[in-house]
Amino acid sequence: MLQAGNIQQFYSGGSHILRDVSLSASAGRVTVLLGRNGVGKTTLLKCLMGLLPIKSGTLRFEGQDLARLKPFERVRAGIGYVPQGREIFARLTVQENLQMGLASRPSGTAIPPVLFELFPVLRQMLHRRGGDLSGGQQQQLAIARALAAGPKLLILDEPTEGIQPNIIKDIGRVIRKLANEGLNGQPMAVLLCEQYYDFAEALADDYLVLERGAVISAGTRSEMLSQNVRQIVSI
């Protein structure tokens, strides 16, 4: 579904951030992006979403060239993005945050009821301001906001960061369900950037490891285990 080939990116001063990075994400599978802090993982995700331009390389989604599309056009094409740190609208209510996720949809589109099935706490807190939610509840809101537009590919940047263990388990179950069934019975592609190795390993169908902006290891989950990826990415 998503294919990125030989992506190159540089800092404004000329330092190389991403070096010939290639990856793919397929419907029904969770692709896990691993690596230590500062190796370019978030930069790569921002390039996929169009928040940062790429210097060279190819980006295609369902055969469509993404390289020149703006972020909102990539959302319309079917890509959802949950940024690191959540970035919800703290002064808006939960309902208003979810409605922001519908910005690419026709005016008057209702919040999909399935979001409240995935995250029941959001229905209970619909009229509470986002900034008043706990960190775990804010992360659930950020994921639901990205899902509101009905993406075919969901990109998540470290969704377990600062989250309590019980909610981490809930988020893991939702990610697996989305990969298998999507929002409407159709499998979804998931690209997950994660520091919490056990969480990543439990969900991974495919993986790749970045180091100094380059892919140093990639494969299926079974290869992830046999190649001792845990040791490669340990800090």
C-alpha cells in the first residue's frame, strides 16, 4: 500500500539525516520502525506525511505519487498520522478534537461511532477539554482523531510514550484490531514507530531498524527474533 524508495533528507546545514531509506507497509500488517533516539525515525515519518520535504527518492501510496502532495492531501488520499507527543488541541473538547479529524471529509460528516467502540472512555468524556484528560486518554484521543477520516494507512509515532501500562495494553489491542479489520472490516496498514521494544515485538508483522539515518536490518517478525533485534536497538 505504501512504498518509499531511497529516501534522502538533510538538515539545513547539510548534515545527512536519512540515507537511502526504503520501506513498505501493507494492508493487514503492522510494520514496526525501531531505532535508538536521534536516528531519524520521526524525521522519516514526517517525510511520509509531507511535513518535511524529501531531497530525493520516491513515495507512493496505492500507486499514487505522494512526493508533491501537501499533508492534507495525503490525509485525503487515506493516510492517518498520530504524531509523537499527541499534539491534541488542549482547549478544545474531546468532541471538537474528533471533529477536527473530520476536516478532510464533507461538511456535516458525523463522528464514526466505531471510534467510541475502540475507545469507550472518549464517549464518557466527550464534553471535557482535551487538556484535562490524562496522558493515556489524550493518546487514545489522538489515535481516534487520526482515525476519524477513515484512513487506509495509520502512522503512529511512539504511542506508548509516557502512558500507563493498562492503557498501553488497550492501545496494542486496538492497533492489532485495526490491522486485521480496519474500521469497516477491511484490513488497514499500520506503520508503528516505537521505543518500547516488547510492545513493538508483540505487534510486529514486519520490522525495520534505523541507525544513523540508514536501514541496517529489516524483515518479518520471525527474522526480528532470530536476528536478536532487541540487542541491536537497546540503549
